Amino acid sequence: MLVRGSPGHPGASQRAYTCKVKSWPTWFWYSLARVLLVVVPFAVLMIAGVDVWISAIVAALFGLAASLVFLRKQRDSLSTSIHDARTRNRAAVASADDDAEDAAADAAAQQ
């Protein structure tokens, strides 16, 4: 029996995707996980009949604790991407400023 994707299958040479699929940004997945870590316990506590304020406080505390424990890799990846974006912009501005300053210093030295 031929299984799809095996060498003898008629459609084996065709690719499923013809273009590169772009993945969602890191901040989206981290934010979604954080929201779910608060919303799910809140919904469970509300279904169980716990008071709204107590449910909100317990769900927020659970979401905070669970995100600190279970989302470390995602948090580190997010902070790295934010740092890279900020330093990349600063480097472009700093190099333009440095070039202008160097040109002014060279012009003053020649006089």
C-alpha cells in the first residue's frame, strides 16, 4: 500500500506549499498564552460558583505565577527580539550622528 509522501505515491513529487509560510510573531504567542493563563482559571472558578472578585484575584495570581514558571523561554525570546529591534534602530541613528560629528571634527581640524 502506498502512503502519501512515500516515493512510489503519484503525488510524491508535489509539494504541499508553494510559498514560504510566515510564522506569527513572538509577542503574539506570549500574549495569547498569558491571556489564556488568566481567562481559563477565571472561567473555571466562575462555573464553580465562586464570587467574581475572588475569581478575578485568584485567576490573576495563578496567571502571574504560571507565566513566570512555564513561559520562561517565550519571555526570554520576546525580550531578546525587543532588545534587538531597539539596538538596531539606535545603531542606525548613532552611526549617522557619528558620521556627521566626524565630518565636523575633520573640517575643524583642517582649518
